[in-house]
Amino acid sequence: MEQKLNVLTLGVRDLDASRRFFVDGLGWKPHLDVPGEVIFLQVGHALLLSLWDREAMAAEAGEFYRGSDAMPITLAHNVDSEDEVTAVLDRATAAGGSIIGAAQSRDWGGVSGYFADPDGFRWEVVYNPDLAFGPDGTITFAPPPA
Amino acid sequence: MEQKLNVLTLGVRDLDASRRFFVDGLGWKPHLDVPGEVIFLQVGHALLLSLWDREAMAAEAGEFYRGSDAMPITLAHNVDSEDEVTAVLDRATAAGGSIIGAAQSRDWGGVSGYFADPDGFRWEVVYNPDLAFGPDGTITFAPPPA
């Protein structure tokens, strides 16, 4: 498992409030803004901050985001194929991590699974064919299907 | 406030368990490892993952990390001077953020303060004269004082 983080996702209760703070207030420019769902902001070389509606996050990523002690964050590690998702989850298991969501196809067109590190922080291993991290640090989302 | 994240800190309960998982298990190489205190791992271009003993984190970063609903994470934004710490905290306040820890000198030789975004995620604005993020993405810690 390569030593890298590509996306930090924060589950937010009110995406409009997040937009007012980060975009209107701080002047940050969204890379992608899907009202009511998610805002992606590039916060470094090949690094995204994702502000995801917390209910949508829980619906996709599982009930573990709803508990009273849940930490609504995900550290995402992007890979280049479906097979690599499985391979990295296996590697994380062998290292002592806990699989908390097996690899599966997602509505947005990719495949991902989740493991927890020793403190329960959740890592998502993701293959997203529509999202590319260039060697120069640029990030490209494919246009949504027509 | 520049649109960037430099350090993601996770408060960990057992730093040795974290080392077994990330270093021994996944094979990741620490950038800096201070047993009993903190492990820094470079996880991208100019990006650090910091695994910080949760008690030490609470002692420095405040009681807000001890509550039952506390999320023991910090998103750090590094700047180049003490004045900039204050300026960025002011900007975050003007944007609607809440200051949860005024800028102050820290034991490790720098200055930092904390604000909360609309969901209570904590951002640290940091001036650390011993930590440099190079334009090519390399990260340099100054050697500790003799």
C-alpha cells in the first residue's frame, strides 16, 4: 500500500453553511460543487478536501458514520484498478487493520472498500475511473455522463 | 487564507499500536518518529500525516479533544510567520469560523492557534520555524536543538 493520502472527506451537516464558510468566506474555489451533495476543494498537490453531506455519506459509507461516537471523516487512498482495491484491503488486513466495508461497486461509477486503522479512523481504498491525479499534482474529474 | 492543507493529525490512543500497523504492517517510512509522542509520515507532496498521542494532543491542543463527542483530528495550515497566524485566524473569524484557541507560543518552538469550521472540525494555523515545505513537495524538519 503506497504511502499516500488523496482525499480527506469531512461529513458535514449543512453543505450550504460549508459553502458560505469555505467558498464565500475564505474565498476558496471549488473543484466540483454538487449542491445538496458534495463540494470538492483542491487543497494541495493531488489532494482534495471533500465536504460531503453527512446523511449521504452515511447512506453510502455505512451506519458506522451515524453512531454517537462516529467520527465523520474518511481518509481516501486512490488506486488504479478494481483489483488493486482488493489487494490493498488485503494488505491492510494483514497489517492488523479491520475491514469495515468490503470492496463494492458504487453509484458514482467506481469501486471502493473501507478499513479501520487501530484507532478506528476509516480509510477508503478507491478506484474511481473518472478521477485522475496527475504527476504534476493536477486533479481531473471526467464530465458526468450525458 | 491560502487554499491548502499541510498536516492531518490523528490523535491516537497507543502510538506503538499505530507504529505496528503503519510502519511494520504497511511498510510506511516515518519522516520523524518520537517514541511515546508522535510519528510523522509523509503521505503526499508537502503533506504529512501526524499520529499524535491523544493525551499529549489534549494537553497541548486543549480540553476540546477530551469530550465524548470530540473528534481527535486536526487539519493544519502552515504559514510563514507569527503575524500570518493571527491574520489567518482573523480571516477565518470574518468568514464565520469560531476561534477555539488563540495564537500562542508552543513548546516545540512555534506559534499556533485553532479555529473550528461550521461542523466543528478543528483547523490549526501554524507557524513552525523548524518545518519547511519545499516547492518540490519535500518536507524538512530542522534537527532538534542540541
